[in-house]
Amino acid sequence: MTGHHRRHNPVMHKAKEIIESGKLGRVLVVNAMFWLFKPDDYFDISWRRERGAGPVFLNLIHDVDNLRYLFGDVAAVQARESNAVRGNAVEETARGRQQPHLANIWCSLAVECSRSGLKRSHNWNRKE
């Protein structure tokens, strides 16, 4: 079961309010990107290198949930993944498209966990 904690973020509630108000017009395409720094030592724990424990299962699932919350259940999915950087059994990058069940739109998803991604110098969840 997906933890739905991200969908209860006030930013998500505001986004849903704006979408449902019609202020954006008819939404036809959504592009969601989630960039995440996963240093090599993150994968020192053996289960994180195995299938079923990669960023798609642990991280992207929350973004899929957010898109379902905003646009409805999924009717079709297309996806690709790669483990070319570290060669572990688990994916490191993934791209996908999902089509919500009751809408004629496509939502494009991407997750990338790279060695040189965002530096940990800023905590994006912290209020300043």
C-alpha cells in the first residue's frame, strides 16, 4: 500500500483546487519530474540493490499517487527503466507515461537517481 503522506501536503491540495476550478483550462498533458540525489553509500544496504527496492518502488510510487489524486485512476501505462550507472539489479532511472482512466490526457513521469545529482547542501523541505 502506498503511503499517501505526499498527497496531504498543502501544495497538493492547492494544486487540486486550481485544477478543479478550471483556471488552467482543460488539462491535456502533465509532466512530473522528481530529481533525487542518492549517493553511492545509499546502496551500501544490500536490499536497496535488489529488484523491488529501487527508486520506482520506493520513490516514484508517491508521484504516481499524486497524479492519481490530481487526475484520477490510471487506465494505461508505458514505462522504461535502466540500471546502467551502477549495474545493480535495481533500476536507477525510469520514465513512464500514464493515462488517467476518465481523462483524455497523458501524464509523463521521470525519476533519476544519479551520482552527481542534487547536492545535499539544501534541505528543500525546510521552511526558511
